[in-house]
Amino acid sequence: MLLRKANVVDGALALLDDTGLDGLTMRRLGEALGVRAGALYRHFPSKHALLDAMAERIMESIDLTLKPGPWNEQGLTLASRLRQALLRHRDGARVVAGSYTTEAHTILFGNTAAALLREAGLPSRQAAWAVAAVSQYVIGHTIEEQARADLVNDGSWPKKMDAFAELADDVALSAFDSDQQERFAYGLQLLLNGIRHELTTSSQ
């Protein structure tokens, strides 16, 4: 079989789902694809380059089509779709975090989100910073979600919560042992409210 770039990325994402990011090595990927690791370097000069391609594939899966409506509702939709794309793959958020890839779909996501805020009235620089802040929140929250999922799967989560409960009250505990979607939505709304405040003050 002729090994193509797309096949390598497909295989890498499948291995990611199976082993997590820490288990993803070029050697293991080569074994999974039935080739020597050296064959992979013909397409990707480093593991970092492969991770960039994986991050781009994850971002490519995000539907950027938006229904007409207020900027905050459209922004909420984009942020939620980003989270769902990251959750589709084990450690997907860690793959995207810090990749700083300049591939087409990653850039398009950022440009689409920034355009919403510029049209709402934010200056270009602040719009870019706001998109970065929201994206970093989504990625960071999802990293924690996926780390928690690993702890649940290996049976460690209840012990960690028992230990934490001895040191904190129920209110503090709820920050960790709560519905992930509900907590994500709350934090995201805080950020959107902050952007709305920026729009209000900048127009005065």
C-alpha cells in the first residue's frame, strides 16, 4: 500500500484514541501502519509536524456555518463546536494546545470568530485577543475534562475526590465533581459577558 500523508494522520488519530498522547510515538505509529518509522519521516520531518497535521485535521472537522443571529449566540456556537471537536479524540485538546499550526482550517476558525467580533464593534486587535482568550479557555477546560475521563477510566477519580473532600467544603468540591457541560457553559458565558462589556464601554 502506498503510504500517503492522509493515511499517516488517520493512523495517528486512531493510535491517539487507543493510547493517548503519551503513547503516541513514531515507532508505534509505524508498527500500526505496517511500515518502518523512517517511512513516516518522508511525510513528516518530526513528531511535532505530525501533531500539527493532527491538530489541523481536528480543526477541519468544525462546521463554521452559522445561522444569522447576535454575535454572542454565534460565538457560543463556535466555541461549543470547538469543544466537541476536541472531545472526539482522546487527548484531542492536548494535541491542539500549543500546536500554533498555520494550516488553512485552523486559521479559518480564528478568522471566522474574529470577524464576528469586529462586526460587533471590537477593534481588530482586541477581537484577535478575545478569540485567543476564548479559544484558550475552551482548550484548557477540555484538557481538564479529558484528564478527568482518564482518571475515571482507570478508577483513580473516586479516590482523588475523597481526598479532596477532606480538605475542601462542598462548594469548592463542586468545581471539580460537577457536570462538565454545565460548568463549561458557565465559564464561557462569563467570557462572553466580558466581551459584551468591552463592546459597551468602547462605544461610549
